[in-house]
Amino acid sequence: MSAEADNRHEVPKKSDVNRREQSVGIRVTHVHPCPFSDIAAALREGAAALASVTDMPHLEAEILLAHATGLTRTTILAHPERPLSPEEGVHYGDLLARRATGIPLPYLTGRVEFFGLDFVVTPDVLIPRPETETLVELALERGPQTVVDVGTGSGCVAVALAVRLPRARIYATDLSRAALSVAVMNARRHGVANRIHFLQADLASPLRGPVDMLVSNPPYVAEEEWASLPESVREHEPRLALDGGPGGLRVVRRLLADAARLLRPGGVLLVEIGAGQGPEAAALARAVFPPARVQIYPDLAGRDRVLEVVL
């Protein structure tokens, strides 16, 4: 075979290929190789990467991998041998890197469960906590017909109440327009948007009574305790929804004034408070409402959690 014939069968150089593709208008896309060989490797390496930022690195690795692939956690655990596509691997690696910087898991997945319901969350809203379910449970036991949720944030309390109290009329307020957008999204998600009236407002300022109940999970972190919060909370969740000023009860004082203006006789104020704030919160309530029944309810961990005032 001649040298000329041999040259026709040589593998073209990469630069030659690129020039030919560009000459005919082909756009070259280079796909990065998947950094994880399969699900098992992804979970193993993911848990190792998250060990320094969470007490549950294996669980969080599963959640992030499910989010990156669109698979359920059950499927992921049942098929550890499944390979990941380059796109899945890159997405998962990016999620791991961001979580390792301290960004809270729900802000990465955009979802969190609260009171058995799935809620959308963004960095514009406080991440719903399990202890706030105590507030919802107490509200449901009272069976109100008209409720004002002050500082609704993600809308988790208002939506949970609307789902469980189909005949109740509910108002939800927040100072943040961005937070209200998330709350409306969650109300639509659970089919109760037509029964919750959302208002951008400072506390309950535009509303007129009488109403059966005021509920609120207000900012109650004491200003002097701010620096001791976990960095993931302090650096990533909205300070507007957390900082309760000196002593942590600045907003609680204002809510007591709103309760005096809005609640009907026999109406109920339910306010989430911080652990250890019970005695001072109860004293404030008794000073405003001397004849009222005032009680502090604990959460499942036995810590002060909800102030109740019954007029």
C-alpha cells in the first residue's frame, strides 16, 4: 500500500477536526466526564464531603442526589449500580459544593416538609421548623373561624390551618413582598389560595376586628444572642424573620397591642417564643391583659415554645 493511501487512513488531529467542524458551521460542545461512576460512589463521596457541615451526611447526600437526578430516594437506594449521566454528576457535585459552604439543605432543594405538607422555600423566607408545628396544633384545637397569621413568611402556618380548617377565613401578613410571593405559591400548591387573604403589612396594621385568633411565629432571637446562632442560620436565613431585638421580645410586645385591638372577647393569641422566654412573655401578657388566661406551652423537647393568651 502506498504512503498516499496510508495517509488517508490516519486519525485526524483534534485541531483539524475542530477546523473542519467550524468551517461547516458545527458548534462544538465538550461534555465533562461524570465525576461519579455510579449512585453508590456518588453517595459515598457525597457523605464524605458533607461530614463537616451536618450530623446526617448520608441522608443529606441521598436527598441531594435525588434532587439532582429526579429519582426518588427509594430508587436511589435500590439501584446503587446505576450510572450517572455527566449532567447529573455535575449538578450533584455543584449541590455538594454549595452545601459544604453552609447553605441550608432546603434552600438547595427548594422544598421542606411541614405538618405533613410539602412547602416551597427560598432564601427570602425562614425555613419552617418542626417546633412551629406546636403552634399549628394548638390553633387547630381551638377551631377558630377567623384567623390572622402575622409574619407569614413561607405561609406554612396559614396554609396548614387552611388545609385543616376548610371553613375558616384566614388573613396572612408579611412586611416582605418576596416572602408573600412564596406564601402565595404555597397556598396555590395546596389548593387554598382562594381562602387566604395575603397582605403586605407591618404586623396586622391594616386589619380591623373582631377576629377569633391571632397566630404568629415572629422574630424572637435576642439581639445579644445573634452571634451565637449557627453560621448556616446567621449567614443564609433572612434576619428580618429572626432578629427580635434586645431580649428577643420586641415584636411580641407589639403583637399584644394588636391582640387588644383585633381579638373578640374570648379570642385567642398564639405566639411562638424562644426557649427560656416563657416567664417574661407571660409577664408581658398579664400586664396588658390582667383578666386573661395566660399559659406557656412547651414543644416536644420540653422547651418554652408558645405563648397563649385567651381574652
